[in-house]
Amino acid sequence: KFLDDGVCVPFLNPCEAQAVLTGKPSISKGYVQAVDNEGNPLCLRCQQPTCQTKQEGKVNAWDSRFCSLKCQEEFWIRSNNNYLRAKVFEVEHGVCQLCNLNAQELFLRLRDAPKSQRKNLLDITWISKLPLEQLNEMIRSPGEGHFWQVDHIKPVSGGGGQCSLDNLQTLCTVCHRERTARQAKERSQGRRQSLASKHGSDITRFLVK
């Protein structure tokens, strides 16, 4: 059974967390929620009973969505990219965990500088290694996402997609680009080795016959 109230109320916490960044919070989306045999809502994260009954939940829809603050936090980290980014920012403040570049500070400096000075600001930083097209976009219309990203320490391809904060880190765009390219190369090599191993195994079986 599922709640059929059709309520889609903006959840306060993702918006509060996003407020520490300069972007605007995204519009909340609706979620399908299971209920028990008596119609009481079950936690969106762990499927255990929430503290609110169905009737009480009508007063404040989001109060009936989770059984605890822990479940609430874990759910939003796994399902809302803006919230995830804001939580990582609270801990690492936009500082790259590989090269220690304060990418958030660089973004703010570039954003507030006259356009005529932005190229010079980029030229003296690690960011100048980026392709010309990316650099031009930073100069024309700088945004936080141009300067730093949230990276999965254990790659998504290796099962790190549905993760907690412990598996997330801030990387500047240069380090993120290089790490992504390196991981893609490793995956490609792994596929080739797997195919070579399979081919060798097929030949062995043929010779045995």
C-alpha cells in the first residue's frame, strides 16, 4: 500500500543546506511512500514505521516521511544532488582534496572581478590547465560547478554510487577531470584483459576437446 495524499511539500533541510552555496535550491519533487496495513506511513529510507500517523502526517507531510534524523539525512544525500553538494561543502568548504586549491574562493574572486580581469586571475592558477572552451565559459559566466565537483572516492562503476558522506570528496575541475580520465582508462584496460582471458579460456577448452 502507498500513501495517496498527493502532497508535494518542499523539504526544508535541502534548501537550508543549499543556502550556504550561492546557487538557488531546486524545486522539491514528489515521492511514493509505502504504508503499513493500518495506513500509517513507513520511512522512505529504511521502511520502518515513522513517528507520525497518517492523520497527523496531513498537518506536515514531511514529518511523516522519516523515522529519524539519521534516515532523513541519508535519504537526501542519496537522492538530492544539491543537498549532497551542500553537505560536502559544509565539511570541505570547496577545497580540493587532492591539490588543496580553494576552488570555492577562486570562484568567488572570479565572479566578483570585472570580466577584463578574469583571464589573468585564471592564468596564475592550476585551473588554467583546462581546455580553452571551459576557461572561456568560466570567464563569461562563472558558476560554482565550473570550479569544483563532488567526487566518489570509491567510483560509481565500482559500486560507490549509493554512498554516504564518507565516500565523497571535493575535487577541483582539473583534478576531477584527470581522475575521471584515469578511471576510464583503467576500466577500458580491465575490459580488454577480461576479453583476453575469456578468449584464452575458449582456446584452452577447444584444445582439450
